[in-house]
Amino acid sequence: MDASSLSYDHAVPLDPVTVERVEIVRGPAALLYGGNAIGGVVNTFDNRIPDSPIEGIHGAGELRYGGADTTRSSAGKLEAGDGTFALHLDANSRQFNDLRIPGYARSANVRDADEPGSKHRLENSDGRQDGGAVGGSYHWDHGYAGLSYSRYDSNYGSVAEPGVRLDMKQDHYAFASELRDLDGPFSSVKVDAGYTDYQHSEIEEGEVHTTFKNKGYEARIEARHQPLGPLEGVVGAQVSRNEFSALGEEAFVPHTDTDSLALFMLEQWQATQRLNLSLGARLEHTRVDPDAKGNENFIGADSASSFNAFSLSSGAVYQLDPIWSLAANLGYTERAPTFYELYANGAHVATGAFEVGDPSLNKEKAISSDLALRFDNGTHKGSVGVFYSHFRNYIGLIGTGNLREGHDHDHDGDDHDHDHDHDDGGFPEYQYQGVRARFYGIEAQDRWKLLENQYGSFALELSGDYTRAKNLDSGEPLPRIAPLRLNSGLVWELDRWQARVDVQHAASQHRKPDNESSTDGYTTLGASVGYRFDIGESQWLAFVRGENLTDQTVRYASSILRDIAPAPGRSVEVGLRTSF
């Protein structure tokens, strides 16, 4: 519950070093978490409420220095327990300078010859991030229950607006419990609940111009039922409430309360020794209630909207032989539009865009399918697959080609200069539109064990993906679609040493709407080397990692900021990691 979904400038209040495990969920199982998960769901696990008993004291720590932004970071965690009570502590801190870039921050599409802007440094991209958490749980033979509290605090610049800083704070309280080995219709029941108090302020020349707040709670219960004949699965419910507000002269969304209630299920059937079938369903009711609070910019936000969304997905995995298997998914999904897709109306200076919502938007609806061939013969392990999605109503942020005036920054005659570069020409207008759309593409990956001898083991990792997306109403390509991407990595391991070299290539992207800019292709080189060693009972890893070593200018076609904020230039980082 934050503002990260609003735009690229709103950071996700999560530090990667606190994440213990990342899970990618695709197919029918994705409906356990939402009806908008057409491509899948990424779950992160931090063990802040330990879900299994802990014996003794364990911990981990990491130090890093370097990178294109000269990062200085430290993180650590400590877990202790006696088999019944378990305690978790973690803390992290990160400071970083303005990002080094190969050339100009502005692309040739928007660069002014007389005022080309910053070069070799991405102005106002520096900042800091601090966070930490404390949690604990009580365990018994057939379950656990626990609580946690986490805090995240950051201050960073907006790359789209020199002089604008974002000060963000989040407090999160969580409860989790699970009952296992139950008698009756359910074998286990799991409950998760949380309350979040989020706030970030956009600060310009020491003055707070806009404050975003989001307070809300979320709770879910998930119950695994006893086998029903050949069927095994879970059913559950999820409820949430968000109270979002944007207060200040540059508020581009109104105060909005969003309530949702969802019921979901996932069933699996091992039909034969070779064939596994799955079916997922989700029914979700969402009510979005705006309040303009007298702001004439949100005159259209005058009444609440309710949506009932239903999603259904089926999947099958067939083992052709010990090496080859075939996986297929077919689903129909619906999702309610968000409050900013409905009611946005104003200049979002942090992304240099004037965003306009549509209060009449209907649910997003799509039929999606994918088919993948998987293989594992001991030497090669990978897959190749195709996907297709047809949207009856795809909700996207689409440029109109128009320019809109933004805020005049009138501060009662003060001496601050708030004219900004964009004021001369206005903001490009983007509208949230519901259009018919089609997505299709291919993705493939392979890990190839090359050889293993006295000089070590060698493996080659290959992957690639390509997506085509078309606005069927206008006949134009959809905006911000990634081009063809190819990746290769050579991995070497010998005793305590490990190293890899990566080459990433992206083609140019010229398939875009007429009023959008193209992006050039690029090829980048990366390399890393690490050495593992022990000190007493602790395990250590010292590493050096380099990215974009050839210092290529990279602008991601999927980013709305691509013309003003390229990816990092040459980066070399050193680090030390330990666990005990």
C-alpha cells in the first residue's frame, strides 16, 4: 500500500537485501493474488514473521560500495529462537549519488541545442534509503502465530524535475498465523493481515508542494481442504481498504477510498501419471469512492463506482517423456480500473506528463493463452513458449500528442523560480483509455552445461523474448512495449571461485504510436567474480560486479522517462556478504 503504482518516481518501499526468496507464480495460481495477473505474480518473502521454528542464533550481513551511483550500502539480519519462540531483526541503509550516464540525460528527440541539459550525470538522482523491522512468532506442534513491525524511510530526487525531492515514510504492522493438521473439511488454515501508513511529500526548494498519503489494511484467509476425490486445492477470501489522498498544488488525483472483497479458489487434479490439471477462479467486488474536496480539477469525481470482476483460468502440464513436457494455460480475466485511471487530472511533474483519467472506464477484460515446451536432459534445461492475449478493454496510459499547461507555481510573490524547463512548451498529455488490444509473443530460455574438468565447470545461459502489441481501435502499436531482447551468460565455477560474463542485446523499437519516440538498440557487457571462504562457523562471499562495461547509452522502450533518464552507464561494484 504505497504510491509506487502511480509512476516510476514513486519508489517501492522494499529493499532487495531483506528479501529471502522470490517466487514467480503463473497460470491459474496467479488468481490467488489478483485478477490483473495475466503475465504472472512476483511474490517476495522476508521471514519477518518466522513461519517455521528457529533453533539457536543465525544471521547474515552485507556491505556494498560502488556502482554507477557510488552506492554505499549495509544490511544485516539476525534470527534467534529456542524451537518455540522465534525472533527476527533486520536493518538496512543505502546512500547513493547522482547516476553516471554515458552522454546527455536528454535524448536527441527532446534535447535543445542551446540548452542540452546535463551530461555524464543524471541530475537529482541521488538519495538515501533506510529501513528495518522487528518480528516474532510462537510455534507449536501444528502451527504458529506472530507479529511484525517495519519502517521504511527514504529521500531521493525526481529525475524528471530538477530541484524536486521526494521524502517517503512507511510504517507497516503485520500479523500471520497458520493452523496445520486439522480435522474436518480443511487440513490447514492460514491468515495474514496488515495495516500500512504510507506518506511521501514532494519538496521543491525546501517547500512541500504535494503530499501523498495512503492508509489502509488488508487481510486474507486461505484454507487448504481435504482431498475431494482426486482434487486438492485451496479456497480463500481477501478484503482490503485504502484511503488515498494527494494534497497540495500539484495533486493530480483526488482523495479516494477504495474497498475490495475477493473470493478465490485453486484446484489441482493429477489426472494421470503424466497429466496434471489445475483450475483457478476469483470473484472480486471493488468500490471506488472519490471526494474532490472542492478541487475544480476533479469535477468528474462526483460519485462512487462499483465493479464486479470475475476471472477464470485453467492449466495443464503433460509429461511427454522423461525429458520433454508440455504446459498450457487458458484464462479469462477481469480487473476493476484503479482510482488514478478513473480520476487523474493534472500535471504530474515528476514524470513530466499531464495525466487524464476517465471516470466512465469499464472493467479491463482479456482472454489469454500460453503454450510452452519444457526440457531437461541433464545437459540442457529450459523452455520455449508462445503467448497470446486479446483485450476487449485494455486500460493503458496513451499519449494524445497534445500539450497541456501545468501548475503556475504562484507562491504569493516569493522569489523562488518555479518556471521549469517544461513550462515553455507545456506538458505532453497522456490519457487513460480503454481500447481493444492484442498482445502476442515468444519467450525462450536454456541452461547448457558445457563441460566439467579440472579447470572447473562451465555453463551457458541463454534467454530471449519478443512481444508485439497493437491498439485494435486505432490500428497503431501500443506504447512502451519492449523490443526483441536476447541475453547470454557464461558461468564458471571452480572450488570456492565463481565468475560469469553476460551479454545483453535489445533491438531498436520503432513500432510505436506516431506521437511517441523510438528507442535505439543496444548491446551491453557485464562481468562478475566471487570468492567464498569460511571464518570459524561463518560463511563469506567477496565479489566484484561490473555492468554496462562498454558504457553504452541505454534507453528502455518500456519507460515513460526514456527521453529524459537513460539507464546507468559503466558500473563497477564491490561487496562482502556473510552468513552464520
